[in-house]
Amino acid sequence: MATRQNSTNGKPKSPRIQVVLPELICEQLSTLANKESRTVSNMAKVLIQEGIKQYFENEDKSLVSDNNLNTDKFRNELEKQSVRKLKRARQRIRYYKKSD
């Protein structure tokens, strides 16, 4: 079963799993990761996602919801975007206590 941890700010992290691979597969995974400038973990994630997608397409099984796939696609598109600063100057928000 996948384990879920919390980050330092209290938000839950993505579930984690451990996989034991034969030496040859581990080397091949490392080679693919280097070719695509990815970490080994990220390359494994991408390959697992592609394999699951292909499996369900071949088997006509729809156990994976479209909502999760759309969320992953949206997240990936956001991660590709460059970081931009806001154009407006920052405004200070002041809170006033109501006096009785």
C-alpha cells in the first residue's frame, strides 16, 4: 500500500511506493532518464503512467477517472509555464479592529 506523508507546511505529499527492480531494468531506466533529462523517479512515474493508460485503452477498462487524468494534464501544463511576476505593485492590506 502506498504511504502518504505530510510536508513541512502540513499539506499532504503524493503517495509513495517502493519497487524492487532487477539490475538490468534499473540501468535501462537510468539511461532513459538521462536521455530525457529527468530524474530516475520521474522517469519511472512517466513510464508507469503510460503503461497504465495503454493497459486501460487495450482492455477497455475505465477504472481511472477522467477527472484524475485531466488534473494531471492541467498540473503538467502549469509546471511547463515560466514564473512571472505580477505587473501591479503590491498593496498592503490593513485590518482594523472594531472598537466597542
